[in-house]
Amino acid sequence: MQGLARGLARDFGARDITVNVVQPGPTNTDMNPHDGPLVQAMHDEMALKRHGTAEDVAHLVAYLVGPHASGITGAMHTIDGGFGA
């Protein structure tokens, strides 16, 4: 994904189009509820001991498509509560 994002960022940059990848971690959804059977194992590996929300991810995406992030392109953005920290 990172290589694809970087390549597309270079291809579309001349048109002022940004390309980024958003990588959510444990997020409270029907398929991965914050009170599911694997929650303790996931939270043990996270800096923030909680699932994220769909709104958390949406806020990041809204920022990336907005005017304040116009210089951010070809990047990976992980929003996982420190799961990979």
C-alpha cells in the first residue's frame, strides 16, 4: 500500500491531487466490538487501552481531504491507539 500511495502521489501531484493511506487498528464495529471476546488481548498490546471509533477514523480522513492537509501526500496514517507502538 505504501508503494502504491507513493507512486500515485507522484503521478497525481502535478494535478494537485493528494493520495494517502489510512490504516485503522481496533475500531468498535459490529464485526469487532469493543466488548468482544478478544478485547483484552488487543488492549494489552495497545498504548491506549480502548478501541477507536468510526468517528475517530472519519475525523482523520476529513482532515486529510481538507485544506489544512494540502501538502500531505504519499503517506501512511495509522490510527490504532498505539497498537503498533
